[in-house]
Amino acid sequence: MASRTSGKGSQGTTGTAKPRAGRTPGAAKKAAPAKSMAKPASKAPAKKTAARKPPAKRAPAKKAARPAPRPAPSPTGGVYRLVRGAYLGVAHGVGAMFRGIGRGAKGLDPAHRKDGLALLLLGLALIVAAGTWAQLRGPVGDLVQLLITGAFGRLDLLVPILLGVIGVRLILHPERPEANGRIVIGLSALVVGVLGQVHIACGSPGRGDGGEAMQDAGGLIGWAASKPLTFAMGEVLAVPLLLLLTVFGLLVVTATPVNAIPQRLRLLGIRLGVIEPRPGERGLADFAGEDDERYDEQWREALPAGAQRPAARRSEVRDHDPDLAEEEALGRRRRPRRASSVQPSTYGRPQDAVDVAAAAAAALDGAVMNGLPPSPVVADLTQGVSQEPERTSSVPPAREAVRPAAEAPPVEAATPAEAPPAPERPRPGVRKDLAGAPRKAADLTKAPPEVPDVLPARAEQLQLSGDITYSLPSLDLLERGGPGKTRSAANDAVVESLSNVFMEFKVDAAVTGFTRGPTVTRYEVELGPAVKVEKITALTKNIAYAVASPDVRIISPIPGKSAVGIEIPNSDREMVNLGDVLRLADAAEDDHPMLVALGKNVEGGYEMANLAKMPHVLVAGATGSGKSSCINCLITSIMVRATPEDVRMVLVDPKRVELTAYEGIPHLITPIITNPKRAAEALQWVVREMDLRYDDLAAFGYRHIDDFNAAVRSGKLKTPEGSERELQAYPYLLVIVDELADLMMVAPRDVEDSIVRITQLARAAGIHLVLATQRPSVDVVTGLIKANVPSRLAFATSSLADSRVILDQPGAEKLIGKGDGLFLPMGANKPTRMQGAFVTEDEVAAVVQHCKDQMAPVFRDDVVVGTKQKKEIDEDIGDDLDLLCQAAELVVSTQFGSTSMLQRKLRVGFAKAGRLMDLMESRSIVGPSEGSKARDVLVKPDELDGVLDVIRGESPS
């Protein structure tokens, strides 16, 4: 009995330390009589009493402890709040004024404001200026004289200017604090170097010469910087070292690499009008508006693989700074892009200036893992960096970021120095014999060949507009989201409500923590000894009543933890922007073109998925649940991360309005398909394309399309002698069906057969399928489709049955809609709850317009119409081709030609069944009518395929 009671007491102390501390005196008095009453009783009843009594006695103890911490109202509390409110009001007013007349952040989120600190710095700058410039009298002036002049010496006049600049920067760019660490390091080195040189130049006075002598030199900082150097090596070496330290600090503050100094000085001279610019060369003024964003995106690339954000970040609950994007997207935006074969490409090239700058700054700044960007002072000065053709570096094949030839020669993005020389992942292209036109893709592993006067014909699917190469859209086209919250007053109220429910129902459990997501918060509940998990799950309705929310979901247990999770919707839900997910560091590290953004999970971590590894996904949910937004995010992610040479898409939109925004993008292999019958033909074309790819894989002995592409680009594969075919790499082929139910109503057999065959075999061929439907019933998502589509993404459904169809388990019926979903990737046992990313129509339009400007779409004519002979269908068949094929297959397979059988099996009327029988008679499939008797079947079952080919107008196989 003692062990059970003490065990519960220890558990309660751990989970709720404060309440137990408050109840100790009263509880001890109540426990004594209870114990004395239990002694005369038998042993068995004593155990039962001991097992039930302690939880029951916890309720009055907690109630007694609740009013204890309330202190008496303090008369100074109101004064403090009044003074604080007045100060912050003045600070926000000053900040708004500066932001209104400057180029600072507009419509800033209150969580980002640093107006209070900025106003404090401006006030200090004013006081220091009065003390140093105007020789302020009094105690304040004496203090400024002692601290500022004594520390900085002759340069004390510059201290108020420095403080004012820092304060103004906090006002204009408060949402970008991540560069502060690097700027502090650079300014420290700059100040120490300059003051050391000033101190040496003034005769190196020491402490024995008096305080005034040191103040007339470099001050205490200058003395501390120069004295050790002059003592160790003399002034001859001390001055150059301090000069190097000064230059180093200046380069760190401005994020300027050493090898870019000449180019930036030249552009500075162009801006000042000292130097005449070259044709097409831009000056510093042209870079002022875009410098910060473009260079910041290059910052992250310099990080080594081991210095990336730790994997444990998902288990940590912290604010997500929207400008964590300064870390998240840097590597990806500088990821090199492959050059077009329309113009000569530079396959080997020197490392550019940006790599050197980023690597140097990353080594200095210890907080770089939080995404520090460079200073906004620096402009994009690497535009005019020249490169010599003979200076080549071994870099993996990659895409090159380029601009039109009319501009100055661009600086091509280089991979980090740590990158291995071998290609990490081959890039897919296209093949000649599938498009009917010769296709020439650049072999990036060989030296650039001499360009003949007449260039070879461009691959049909990769034809570019003009003589430019394809440039990926900038992440600047996608908006940034606000900072994610980790705690709010609503979360504290829910914790208190849960504790009250456990106390009222006498359940030995305590809320030990929670992780807040954008839509829901997961509260972790630890149980006491001998408490069943079923006691928590049985309180689902009571918990929902206590927190005033019907959408309560209990996870027992949380994967990887000895705790029960209670997911409760947030009253202040947050939006997850697609741009924030794509700026993630994981997106920057992985340059796979099929990596797409999904959203943000309940633990605050971003969710991304590689469609090539899924390899097919089913997206389902009721109307308004966020399914269409998810499809938009998938397509936009592909457009932002992949060129048309990497990924081609087939979009099927039976609704006619969901995907029309993507009409004309160069990634499409055919115009957007809105006719369900044409969609079935497109799926059949995908099957034929898959078979052709597998023919190549089998002929050359490769098991995956990536291996085949790598061999093609490396030049290992050679066509047989006499063959006119040019081997080209294959692109990934992504097929997106926005509404599967519409296709299944028109041609269920053909659609299901094609989908099943694609999902069974197409993974190794680089073909991937995304199926979306808002009617996840068993007649739409059939068993065969579910068995071959391993990854599922379920949004809010209207019933438990629909949730079981999608996920094979309940859960989706408790989602709250508007992007709230459950993601079940291939191989996972339990789904992950997440808030789907959102992309606005304006963002989609901007990305689509950028892609259209880069390249004109080139379609394949054989996608919708399988072969030219498809047009030779007999006119008497009309729109009954599918029914006639089904009737012929039914009659030949059963060897029974009955009109009534067609009525029953095909569910058609007598007139339609009689017409089908007449059509089969005219094609010698059945014999003439013999009254009420069944017609003779003239075709054997093994001849069925040839008969169906004839009916479809194709050549018999």
C-alpha cells in the first residue's frame, strides 16, 4: 500500500509540482486519520482504499492552491504599465515615421518591431553626441567623457553616428535581425583595427602617460589592441597587422569577398561618374533595390553539409522567423541550372566571388545556422565578373542561372567547394524517337565542342524562345509569412481546462507540455502509474466540451514518446505560405526537381516530399478542405524548382476551371486536358511512353531512369553502328488528375486499367501520378488503385467511411478543413497532421508568367490521340466506341451473342443493345439474327485483341 501511494505521489509531484507544494500541510493532516481507519480493515479492502483515495484527495488540494499565488495589487504596477505604454507608443510613432519616409518594411507585424530598442539607441546617440560634440556639462557629460572618450579616444566623435545608424537600421529593417551577428563581428574588428593604428600614430602613449594622453590617441581600446603587438613584434609589423584587421572587418560588414573588390570598385566608380560603363553594364544604383534579397539567397550555399539545421529542430518548439528564409532558400536559389544546347555552354568554370564571400562570412558568424544574410549595404556587384575559358573547375552537371545575351556576361553560379566532382543526380531530358524530331541535350561531362555554323535541331520538348537559356523563377515572387507562434494565452487556457477535466474525473494524469502548429496544438499528457490509456480516450467528448471545440483528436501514444497526445484546434490559426516552405534549408540542400512543398506539421516543422520517392500519391478531401490549394502548391513547386528539361507534366482538369491558370507553361507536354474521354487517351499514351522507356532500360541494361540518364550524359551509352538515333536523357513525367471521379464516370475500365498499370510499373521509368478527388468513395478509388498508390494525403472528409477509403483508418473526418490534412507517406504506419501550404492566385500568375517569358511550350500531338490511325474510326460508330469495345469483349469472351445479355451487362436499353449487335455483325464479330436465338460468335477469344484494334481504327497487333 505504501509503495502504490508513494508512487502516485512522486508522479504527481513531477507533473504538477506547484499544486502539490501548496497542498502539503493540509494533505498531511487528512492522511493521518485515513491511515488509522485503514488498519483495522482487512488487507484486500485496504488495497482498494489506497488505490482510490489519493487521486480523490488531489482535487481539494489544487482548489486550495489556486488563490494562493494572487498577490495584492501593487500601486507601482499601474504606474509601470503607464510609463511602459507611453514609451512604446512614442517608440512606435518614431519608428512609423522613419518607415514612412524611408524604404523600410511596410505593414510590419507587431512581433517584428524593435522600436523600443531602436529608440533607446537613438536616445543614447543623442546623449553621446551632446557629451562629445557639445561638451555637455554635469554628471551625464562627465560619464560620457569617462566611458566614450576614454574608450574610443579621438574617434569618440563617430560613436553617436554609429549608434544612430544602428538604431535607424533596427527601425527600417526590424524583421531582418539575422545579419546582426556578422555585422557586430565586422564592426568590432574594424573599430579595433582603426583605433590600434590611431594609437600607434599618436605615439603609443601608455597608462603611465596619464588618461588625457590616451584620450588624445586611440583610447583604452586602441591601447589594448596595439600594446601587445608593439611589445611582441614592434611597430613595423603591428601596423600592417592592424591594417589587415581593419580591411577584414570592412569586408565582413559589407559581405565583400577579396576577389570581388576590383569589380565593386569599378562599379562604384561608374556610380560616381569617374569611369565610363561598358555597354549593358549596370551601376550600383541599379542594384540597390535588389541587392539584399539576391545576395541573401546566396548566403546559405556556403554552409557545409554538417552545419545545416539539426534534425532535432522538429522536436523543438520555437518561433519561426519568416526571414529564416534567409537561410532556407539561399542554397536552392544559387543552385546552378543546366544550360540550353541552343547556344554554347561553359561546362567548366572558376568559382565565383559569391562563393568566397559566403564561405568567409559563414566561418565567422557563429549564428549562421539561424540564417544570417549579408548586409543590405552591399549590392550585387558580381554581374561583371569576367571568367577565362581556360580556368575550369570540376563541378557536377547542373543548371546554370543565366540572362538574355543582350546583357553583360553573367556570373554562373558555382557549386560549393565541398561538392564532389561526380554528379549527384542525373538530370532527365527527352528522347528523339518519341517526339519525332532530333533532340540535342548538352553533355555536361565533356569539354564544350566547337559550335558549327548550323546548330543541330533543338529537342522538340526543350525549344526555347530566342537564344536564351531557361532561368528558374525567383523565390521573391512568393510572399513571406508571419512568424510562427509557440505559445499564446489560448494555449494556457486549454492546459488549465485539460487539468480540470483530469481532476474532476479523477484521472491521474498531467499535461507536461505542448507543441503548437499553425492549425492545431498537440498537448502531451503523461499518465500516472496503473492508469489505462483508455481512461483518456474515453474522455474525448468531455475534453471537447471543456475546450469548446468538437474537433478533438487523441493520439495514443505519440510516436516515439511515452505520452498521450491531444490535438485541439487553435483559436488563432496561422497561414502557411508556400514561399516559406520552399525557402527551407532542406529545400536548399536537396536539388531534386521533384521535391515539392506540402505544408507545416503540428510540431512546427515544414513538410516536403519527393514525388520520385512517393512514387504516386492520392489527394482526397471534401469541397473546401484545401485539395485544390495542395495541387496548386505541387505544380508551383515544380515550376519554381525544375526546368522543362527536368520535368514535363500532363494536367487533367475535367472541372475546366481549376488548372486553367497553368495553360501555356513550358512544362506541359500537351494542352490542359478538360475532356474526360481525351484524358483516358492521355493515360493510355502515358502507358505507351512507359513501355518505350522500359524498352530502352532493358536494351541497355539499366534498372532505373536516373542510371540511364547518368550514362547518357557521361557518354557511356552508344547507339549501334548504322543507327541514326541520338540517345537523350529522359525527363520526369508528372501526371496530375484533378478530379478522378469525373474520369471514372466516363470510362471507368480504361481509366482504371491505365492507372493501375502506371502505378505498378512507372516508378523506375520516371513517371509519377498524382490523383485528386473530392469524392473518395469505393467506386472512384477502387481497391486496385488503392493497392498501387502507396502515399496518401487526406484533407477533411464528410464521413468516417471516406477517411477509411483514403487512409485505411479513421482520422480525416475530424479535420477542421481549410488545409488541415493528414499525410501518410509510403512506408509510414501513422499519418502526420499538417497544415497545407497556401499560394495565392497572384503568386501563381507571377510564376506562370515568368515561365512563359522564358520558353514557349512545345506540345506532343500523340498524347491525346494515340496514333494518326485513331482518326480513321468508322463514322457509323460515332460516340459508341467505348461501348462497342466492351460489347465485343463481352460477346467474344463469353462466346454468347445475345442482345438481352448486353442490356443486362452494359446497363443499356434495348435500342442501344440492338445497335451494338448490328455494328458487331457488320464487322463479322457475330452472325446474322436468327429470331429469338442467340447469334453465332464468329471470333475466337484469342483473336479478341486484333478485333478491338480494328474497331479502334488501329493496325492489328
